[in-house]
Amino acid sequence: MAVDTLEKLLAGESRDLHSAEKRGTKVLPNLIEAASSEDLKKAFEHHLNEAEAQIQRPEMAFTILGTTPKEKTCDEMKGIQAEGAEMLLETKEGDIHDVALLSAAQRVEHDEMAAHRLV
């Protein structure tokens, strides 16, 4: 379907954001478990709470637009998370691993922040 109205564009972007946030809520518990630093664990826990709340933002857009959050995989987020997972496999546990976790999480957050600007 062609995106020929702002409403269709917003609906599509909202679906991507919804998918990304839901994926984040599934990945963050793994990051919490993998982190060795208590401060990093707490930061990831805080972000998990934020992500759960942010899922409501695209859902509000769906209500306003009179549409539903049809499941759509956010390929960009899937790729970022795959790269992060690969990096984690290549790093030694401890401080280096925590820095890799933080780097992967920052890439995800950067993408989410860009998507939230529109929605």
C-alpha cells in the first residue's frame, strides 16, 4: 500500500516504534542478567521500566488514527540487536563485556529516540 497521507506515514512509523519498543522489553532482561556492574544492571532495569511505558506512545497514535498495531518487524532494530549480540559474543566477561553491553544499548536507544521524534 502506498504511503500517500501523513496518517499512513504516522501509522507505519508508529508500527515500527511499537515493534522496536516491544523487542526492547524482551532483550533488556538479558542485558540485565549479562551485566556484571550493579550500576549497569540498575540502569538497564530503569530503561526497561521506561520502555514498558513508552509502548503506550505508539498505541495512543493508533487510537487517534483509528488503526491497530498490526505486527510489523522493525528490521532496523532487529539488525542493531543482532550486531550487539555478535559484539557480546566476542567480548570477555567483566568490564569489557559491560562496555560492549552499554555500546549495544546506546545504539538501540539512539534509534528509538529518532523514531519517537515523529510519533
